[in-house]
Amino acid sequence: MVVKVKRFSKFSLCLWLVIVVLMAPQLAAASGKKDAKTPPPPVEIQPMAIYPTYTYLKSSSIIILGNTNGSITIEATTAAKTTVSEVGVTIQLQEWTGSAWVDLIPASSNAVSNGTSVTGYLTRYSRVGYYYRVKATHYVEQGATTEQVIEYSASFLAK
């Protein structure tokens, strides 16, 4: 009995490798979505978190520090352009119901008097398979002036 072995040319092998590499991100994304308990939320464009037109408010940021075993840890920072009477941030985790974002309680509020920045943290338990995002309210107060912005993170699936 003679067995014929078909050999792939270097070109065919390279072509298959390129296809696998290009398809890997789509396959990984698709496998994550099948674990979701709701349809994904709409994609929203997030504005820059630098505020050149404000007098006192300089910048803001949201960082997801952890998202494992049903626990989400968030860091949010507000920065002023100069020392102000108060600089603060309120961090709110939101859950996607499949049709709307719902605020989860409690929120976390942090403020500093006579400062230039504040960083706050929030750790919340989440339901694995649901989509979440962070809503951070950043503000600065100087005299009778209050400048405030609401910043949202991109949505993410709880792990």
C-alpha cells in the first residue's frame, strides 16, 4: 500500500498563517460575546478628556484596574490647571440591561480642598457576562465658579 503525502508549498503555508493571524481577533471577540447575557450596548464615541476651554478644569481620566472573578476596580482622576478651592470626582458603575444603562449603588465620591488633583477608587462586584461602563463626574470649584464634566468609559464585559 502506497500512501501519498501532499506537501504544502511555502506560499500556501504562509497564506494559511496570514489568514489565521488576521482572523484571531475576530474569533476571540466572537467567543467573548457568546458569554454575554444581553446584547452589547451601542458603541459610543468618547471625547478627549482634556479641557482647553475651561478656566480651571485641566483633564480627567478613567482606568479599569481590574475585571476578574466578578470584581471590577476603577480609578478616576480629575486635574485642575492651578490650585483651586476644591477638586473632586464621583465614580459610578453602570450596568447595561440590554436596552439602557442603569446606575449601580453605591457610588464613590472623593474631593481635595486647596489642591490641583484628586484620584478616587471604586471596587464593585459585578455579574459575570453583563456589560458595564464607568460614569465619572469630574469637577473643580474656585470662588463662585464651578466647572463640571461627565465622562464615560468604553463599555466592557464583566469577567
